[in-house]
Amino acid sequence: MIEALVKDPETRTLRIRVDAVTFTSDLHARVDYTLFSDATKVGPDGPGASVRQDDTWKISAKTVCSLTKYGKDVPQAPIC
């Protein structure tokens, strides 16, 4: 799914502006963001989630899953 998101012509134009981050624990955070495609705001603004793994903050699988709908041919992974 991640590879398909990166290669898809529709999702390659997506950009995310992080508007706020609220740490809910040492390992989890809520991320408020605005989603853009070709500099135009698209979709609903989202609260997303981030998780800390090996001292690196990463976007959560659930948040990545929510972005697949913006692709032309991006299948959802079973985890979604």
C-alpha cells in the first residue's frame, strides 16, 4: 500500500501541512493537518495519529489508510 501511494500519479501531488501536534503519551500523538493537492485544499482536514517507534515518530497505519482514497489505483492493505 505504501509503495502504491508513493507511485500513484494522484497521490504523488498530495502535501500535508501539520497544523498542531498534541502528545497523548510518550508513544502516541494526535496530529491535526490540512491536506493539499497541487496547492488546492482537498478532503476534510484530519486529525491523524502518529506513533513513536525506535525513537522515530511515524504516521500511523490508520492515517495512511485514510489517504488511499485520494489515489487512482491504491489498494487498501488488510490492516485498513
